[in-house]
Amino acid sequence: MNIAVVLYTSDLRLHDHPPLRAALSSCDQVVPLFVRDRGVEAAGFAAPNRRAFLADCLADLDAGLRERGGRLVVRSGDVVAEVCALVQEADADEVHMAAGVSAYAHAREERLRVALEAEGRRLYVHDMVVTAVAPGAVTPAGGSDHFAVFTPYFRRWAELPPRAVAAAPRAVRVPAGLGSEPLPARADVSGTSPGLARGGEGEARRMLTRWLRGGLAAYEDTHDDLAGDATSHLSPHFHFGTLSPVEAVARARSAGGPGADAFVRQLCWRDFHHQVLAARPETAGADYRGRQDRWRTGRAAEEETEAWKEGRTGYPVVDAAMRQLRHEGWMHNRGRLLTASFLTKTLYVDWRTGAAHFLDLLVDGDLANNQLNWQWVAGTGTDTRPNRVLNPVRQSLSHDPDGRYVHRWVPELAGLAAPYVHEPWRLPPEERARYDYPERLVQLTDGLERFRRGRGVE
């Protein structure tokens, strides 16, 4: 009897899962395995919000496997050691897993390949599981290994024939007698955001269906509406792989229309950043394009950064977005752009400081998207206009004109109407004193001068 191990990483689903389908096709029995990777925890990536969401995902995956006659095996430790030990216990012939993009994932795959081959076993690594298109599947003319600009990447990406979406298996036979740790539980995780969303493939699929039926059509016109909150909220599910990007693209394209086109373009941005990180793994912590920035340091910069983290900058829309992040472990994409611009180009603080704070809280804290989006805003990444600065007042007027988003997250300003909800410092002094809200950390003109001096922009 042939046995395969399917190693789950960031692909915690049963629908459209090529490693699982391949294992079921080639072997009589399959061992679905998740290893609580001590290397990931030691590197600081096991933030409370993601640990809690992960617990939901594993419970849902285990329930889905049990409905099909199987179960999830959970182990803790070094991934390579745990996989090899399980292979020996089950007398498995092969291991299947999804391809990763980070330097850590690549090293893990290579270590596992070498260890398994030494024991006469085989490792199969499958593309287009974590992304819709594999990193390196499209490259520019001239020999470069990746696209450095999004628009030409998107054109080539959109031309590729899609991979067929695979159905979830009807049955999964798992060998008896294999030990497993108890599933982690959300209730055992402390320090989570009070408004943290639920995880799991079942929830992901329900959300996608609701989104395609009710939100997709208007997405092109409403995706920047902060108060309307008209985005899909699916990013945590793509991060944990409870939803297949291949299936999401296919279903959106089937729905059609401008909203679908805009949504698919956003999914392509995710693939774009993954192909950059796969080709340039050092960009997880280093500038993709250095600008000789002289980032501010010292006590004043530290105090301003703490105020930014706590949503006390004196700029209502920035503070609203930062408070949403702390409460939900999630932030509207427009909020991510303007808060990142404020930190890097108004306070002129190193993007790595902001990226680390986001990773501490974001349930969708994906290394490729988080780090490379921060660099895009900071002007050290793939943006072709590296010196652009997002003005928070103009952003608020454009994307929260009546102040409903600010009112929701900055209750000190509840009832304050436009235009003062965007610029409370313009209130007469006697009116200003009625609102317990901080003064501006810096005037925008002074912040812009900081940035220009630091970067050497004339």
C-alpha cells in the first residue's frame, strides 16, 4: 500500500489543492500534516492575531477531512525533522507540498528534499497553490528573472491560460495509529484584537460567494470608500490559503464586468509582489531600490512613531486607520497607503519600523505583500514615482468626505461635521477645546520639508 504525506503550510484548504489531489492520485492513503514551525515562531512571525486565525483554520481543515473519512495530524518542532519522523512512522513513499516564495520557504524545501532523498523518498513541490500564477512563470524580455514594474507584469499575467480549478476530494483515507498533538484553539491565544475575524475554509468560501453576489459589481467604484468598507476582506484567507487565488480569479472572471476586472487586478498585485520576493528574497528587509534615505532617529522620532501606532497623530483619518488596525487586526487598503505614507514621508521614519508594526497586528501579515507594499509607499520599492506623498487631509476629503470613517474610529470627534472633521485644528479655539483630541504632530509643510531634505529632493 502506497502512502503519501501532504505537508500543509499556507494552503489550509481542501478545494483546489494540487498537492492533495496529486497525493490522492498516486497513493492509496494520505497523511495530511501541519507542523507548528518553531523556526517561524522564533523569527517573530507568530503574532497573536495570526495564531488565533490559524487555530480556526486548522480546526476547519480537520473538520473537513473528518467529513471525508480522514483527519489532520499536527506536530510541533523543526519542519524537516517532524516530516521525516512522520514519513518513517507511516512508511510513506513521498511528500507533497505547496511552493513558497520567501528565503525561509526555499531553504525549508531544499532541506526537506535533501533529507527525504537520503532516505529514498521523494518530495514534490507544487506551484500555483499559494499564488494564481507561479513566480517566474512570466519574465520580461532581456533576461531578467522578474518584472520590476506592475503594469507590464499584469499584461503578461493576464495572457496566461489559467490552471483548471480542482474540486475538493470526496474521500481521504489516512493510516491509523499516527499520533497527533491536540489542535490549537483560538481561546488559548492571548493578546488578540477584539474585532478579529473568524478563520477557516468554510468561512472563506461563504465570504467569497457573498462578495461575488453582492460586492463585486460595484468594486471598481467603491474600493477606496473608507466608510463604505466595500472591499472583499478576503486577504487573511489568501494569506492562510483557506481560499485558492486560482479559484477566486476564475470565479471573478466568470462574473465579469468592471468590478471583476478591478478585483482580478488586485489579485495580480499579490502575485506581483510574490514574484519580486521570490527573485529578490533580501527585500524582506532591504530596499529594493535604495534612495540614500537618512531616516530620522532619536527620541523625537520614537515618540512620534509611538503616537502613530496609537492613533494619536492629530490627523483624524490617519488615527482612524491605525485604530482600526489595532481593533480588527485588519485595515482598509486605502488606510494602509495613507498611514504608511504619513510615517515614511511626513514623519520620515524608516519603512521597516512601520512594516514591523503591521506584522505585529495584521491577520493577513504576508511577508511579500506587507514588506513590498511598504517599500512601494516609501519610494524604495517598485513605484515608478518614488517621491509621491499622500496628503492625509486630501485623502480624507476624497475617500471619507462626510467623516463617517473618522467618526467610527475616532469617537472623540463624533458629531464634528466636515470640513472640521478632516482638519479639527481649523476650529475656533473655544470650539477646539471641547474635543479631547491631540494636536498635530507636525504640520504637513514641515513634514514635506523633512522628507525632501532627507532624500535630497529639490
